[in-house]
Amino acid sequence: MRFVYMESIERDMAIKIPKVMRAVVYRGINHLQVEQVPVPRITRSEVLVKVAACGVCPTDIKKIQYGILEAPRIFGHETAGTIVKMGAGVTGWRLGQRVGLHHHIPCLKCHACVRRAFAQCSLYKKTGISAGFKPSGGGYAEYVRVSAFCLPGLVPIPKASTFLEGAMLEPVNTVLKAIKLLTLLPGDHVLVAGQGPIGLLFTKLLQLHQIRVLATDPLEERRKIAKQFGALSVHDPLSGSLPEVIHRMTRGRGVDAAIIAVPSDEAVHQAQQWVRGGGQICLFAHTRAGTTTPLDLSITCVQEKQLIGSYSSDFTLQKEVAQWVFSRALDVRKLITHRFPLEKTSEAVQLAACPSPSALKVLVTQADAEAEINQDPLKPTRC
Ligand SMILES: [Zn+2]
Ligand SMILES: [Zn+2]
């Protein structure tokens, strides 16, 4: 123990941490501004991480575009970086360690947690990673403070893996969590509506679970990529051919489940028709409160087609997620198409909000991630 402590003091001195840093501050609807802010101070039970990469997530885009949360804030929660400072009471980690972060951690003890409804736990709803102001993720800054309760969410990034892969752990976790809610058997048919970065993660992870995926997207380029990501068949949802295809492929039964990875009510209505009796329809992208749609509830009651929702990540799946990503059985590098420097975070958000057909996952990268990227043949476009 004493040795570790001595070592951390030495390394602490070796890693120079400035007093101020650059951060992208949310100042109001669609207003992100690069500012100088103090580097967060940590308590004895916290850790300071130097950010290398942070993904642009649709949930943050919504907060920025619709002003759901009051300003000022520093967003960004799909973060990977290096531990550069540790409080004296922190054990189990070391300075210089490369890690992926999780900003939401459940208590594992409350009424919701023991029933595995982690995203409904009150501790989980608190954000434990911050670059200043009200904790909001902080990944669009040079440094973040990791609160004590979020330390179990740190995932070490192995030597052979990159910061970019570390930044993908959180979105992959949300997808795996939703898949685990489905009662699927190998060989089952699942419809995945929407082949954006999340839809493609569903397609690939389901294929890795021996599920036959029917992937839909109106964009031809997305359909092509879905094929490369393991979709058994790809379809334009607007072509009108899907009912017949599903009928043929499932011998008239209907698909076993549908995942709606696009905020389309029409996709939900269609899924209600195309899922077999007793199957499941999982809403993944309907995150905007206050929208309603008429539904035939007898489909849920009499035909037993369950309508379920899945939101955010499942802390208990972290190890499995790390294995899929770091083994590259799920090669997330193929999903990352664009990288932006911190100063251009606003443009990164715009591209992710209105992607070109070839744009998939967009990340904000900083010096440490850039140093690695130059050695990686699967380089995303630098913007
Ligand atoms: Zn996210
Ligand atoms: Zn809890």
C-alpha cells in the first residue's frame, strides 16, 4: 500500500495540470461557446481525467437544440481519457491509466435497482462527471472531475485499444441493455428500424447473438453499411415491400421483435403489424417528452405484442460491453466517421444532428486521441 502511495505522489508531480482549461460551454438554445474555465478541483475521494475523446450523443443534441436544461452547462458524456490526478482516498486506479467513463451509476440497493430498473434509480439520475457548472458530463472540455460514486464506472482501456473505442463503451452499453430486455432465441428474426450509429450497433450486436436482422433505412448508403454490419436483409421502409418480405422470411409468423432506433411513430405502428403475436416492440429513440400517438391497444392486450422502452445504460453489463468492443468482435471503429477538435464542437453537434448519408458516429477528439489516431488505419475524417 505504502509503495503505491509513494508512486502516486511521484507520478502526480510528473503530470502537470494547468489551473485553467478550454471548455465548450452551453449558453442557451443552439449556443455553444469555447471558454476558459477553471480546471475542476477534486476531493480526496475523486479523480481528475484528462479528456482524449468524447462522442456526440443524440440526448445531448436534444438538450442543446431544445433547451431542456438551464444554461450554463458543459455537456459530453461518452468520454475517454487519462487519469491525471487522484484524491488520497482513491484506491484501485493509477495515474496515467487510460479509461472509459460512465457518468451515470446506480446505487444497486434501492427499490428500482434491485428490480434492475437502474435508469430509474435516484442516484443514477445524478450526473457524477463534470467539467464545471452543474454536472452534465463535461466531456467537451479538457479535464473532467469524476465523483466518488462514479468511480466504479471507470473501465480500463487495454493497450491494444484506442481512446475512440473507450468513448464508444457507453453507447454500446445502452444498446446491449435493450437487447437483453428482449426474450430472443438464436435464429429469431428482428426488425431494426433506422440504421444510424445506434441502429447499426443493434444490427451488429444482434447478429453476434445469432439473430437474423432485417434492417430498414430510407437512405441507400445506410442500408449498404447495415449489410456490412451483419444484416441478413436490408430494406427501404418507404418502398412498401416489407410486409411481403417479412411474411416470406418468417413463414407468415411475423418478426419476433422490432427495435425502433428512430423517433418515428409510423415505425411503431408498422412494427405493431409486423411483429408476431407475443413478440416485442422496443422503443429506443422516443426520448422527447410530450409527444403522443394513437395506438390500437388491443394489439398489446389481445395479441400480446409487448410495447417496451429502454433508456440509458446498465452498469452491470460493463464487462461484457468492454469485451465486445475491445476484442473488436464489435469493431466500433467502423462506425466512427468524423472527428472534430474541441473548438469545433458546435459543428460536430450540427453534423451529428443533421448527418450527411456517409456520416455516422461523430466524436470530439483532443491531443491524446489524435496521437493514437495517426497510427490507426481506420481513421475517421478530420474536420
Ligand atoms: Zn450517449
Ligand atoms: Zn438505486
